Amino acid sequence: PYWHYARRYYQSNPPSKAVVPPLAFAFDIDGVLLRGSQAIPAAKRALAILEGANPTGSKIPYILLTNGGGTSEEARCKKLSSILGYKIDERQFVQSHTILKTIVDKYATRPVLVLGGRNDEVRRVAEGYGFERAYTTLDVLAWNPAVWPFHDLTESERQSTKVVDFSQTPIAAAFVFHDPRNWALDIQILCDVFQSGGIIGGPYASGRTVGGSKEQAIGQQHPELVFCNPDLLWKATFERPRLGQGGFRIAFQAVYKAITGSEYPYVQFGKPTEATYEFTKNILHDRFNELYGQLAGRPPHVYMVGDNPESDIAGANAAGWSSVLVHTGVYDPEQGPPAHTPTHQARDVETAVKWAIEREF
Ligand code: G3P
Ligand code: MG
């Protein structure tokens, strides 16, 4: 009744001037707003409240923060707007690899491997960020099918490839943008790159090798390895959580350690890393100022709504935000208390939003 009253009252009695809401939201996507490509029913009701049907009568700022990825921010926002029924602007959106825009200059003209997604969709994202020499593991297989004898390129895969001589193309870094589709192929190629300092199939770099011989690499000594999403599990449409990019990282590192005796050093972005939350704080700050600018006397109290204790709750708590764990995704309350304690638990995102707003008013 209260919410229906508020909606009806403010629609006929809009505030004389914009009331600056004292709070803002960061929403996880998979398991909170979406299951697969379908909106969770509570999501549309939650966004309606933030778009105006609330005690302030004003828009309550929110952004989306996901460990998902694989397409451009523009394409994903267009699709999210269509599914959720509200315009999601790129300035409200942070996905796993968005943060790579801040480090692209270091590799803009150097050959890099980009992993994840179907065919060359991630190459196109990387090129949109400014990576001018982004190559896929399918390019490597097209260059030399003997690299991995257990996969024949499909026609659509072959059409997505570029002609590259990787014996003359030292890889400077490997970026795992999104979830790899062929873990075996990608693990094999990463092992080749990092054992030989960047030249696939080249002499092994210093350090123990399978053959035991220590040879100087002709490529870079230590190409950088960057992962964009640490999720071991995530909630898709299947009843049980699915393996995420964190599973791929663990598999690669286990194989690499079995071959060389140690894991390969890597950089990790994505929730719950501090880098991703600090990057997101700036996005949220800009969004709040875009809506309320000078009116805002003080920064809003931020509420993160997520379904994964390890990424959403841990990251929000460390960022100094309030965190709400919902029961529509990875976390199952039947399994006992969550690994990271949220400020509050709620059955779904609508309940979470109402709790947070009523807490602030
Ligand atoms: O690949 C996406 C998955 O890892 C989790 O996505 O939206 O729950 O952070 P999200
Ligand atoms: Mg999630």
C-alpha cells in the first residue's frame, strides 16, 4: 500500500524541485536483474521505483556492475535496455573488461592475445578500446593446426580469423576478456606463449621446461597475463550455478604449474578486486553528479545488490558500501550463512531496494 500510495501521490503532486536522494545503487546483473537473457520479474519493479516511484519522486541514481562481458558496452546496454524496459546508458554500466580502457595505451600497438567469447567478438571489443594488434587463439590455430590437433576450425570460426605468422609475432600480453569457449585450446596456447616468452612454438624461456633444457627465449621474457573476471561460479538459466572465468584461470594455472613447477603471475580485475570497485566509484560519482550536480550536498550512500558473496558482497563491503545479498542467484540460503556477511539479505532486488530506501528515509 505505501508504495502504491507514493507512486500515485508523487505522480499527481511532483515535488516542486528535484529532491536529491541520499542514496544510490550498484546492481549486479546475472542472478539479480537477469537469469540468462530474461529479466527477473522483481528487477523491472525495482527499476520503476528508482526511476521515480519513490518518496522523493525523483530518480534515484543507479549503475550496473557485472563480471560479465564479451560484447561492447554500447551493444550490451542496448540489449539490457530492451530486456529491462528502461534505458541503460553506457555511463551507468561497468562490465568485467571496461577497466581495460585505462591500460590500453601500454599495449595499443603491440601484439596481444585476447581470449573469450565466440569467434572474434572479443577482438572487436578490444579494437574498439584501442588495441590495434589483437589476436585470437583461433588465429593461432588457423596459422598452424598442429598447435592443437584436437580441434578443427568450424567455417564460422575460420571466417573470423586473421592471417598472422606467430613465429614472427612476439605476444606482449594475454587478456582474458570473457569466458573462453575452448578451454583446452586456450590453455595450450597460453602455455606456449608463457613458456617461450611470447613466441608461440619458440624456444623455451629461462626456467624449467618439459624437455629440461634451458634456452633463451627470443620473444619477451614475461608477457603479461590479465584476467577480467574471478568468478568460479555464476547463475545462468540452469538450476545450479555454472563455472565462470575463475574456473578457467584455475585450470590454466594448474596445467602451467604441472608443466613448469610454478603458476604464471597474473593481474586480476573484476568484482571483488579493489581496482574494479575504485573504477566503479568514479562511474557512480559521475552518474550522481550528472543527475544532481551542484544540488548534491554530500555523496550518496551506496547500496550494492548482488547474488554472489565472493564477488558482490566481499567487494562492496571492502569498498565501504552497504551490501544486500539476494536469493535469486548463486547464493542459496539453504546452504548456510554466506562466506561474506552482507549488510542485509533480501529475497529479490525489489525487496532489497525497498529496504534500502526505507532505511534512508
Ligand atoms: O560471466 C558473468 C558471470 O561471471 C557473473 O556475472 O553479472 O553476476 O557479475 P554477474
Ligand atoms: Mg551475479
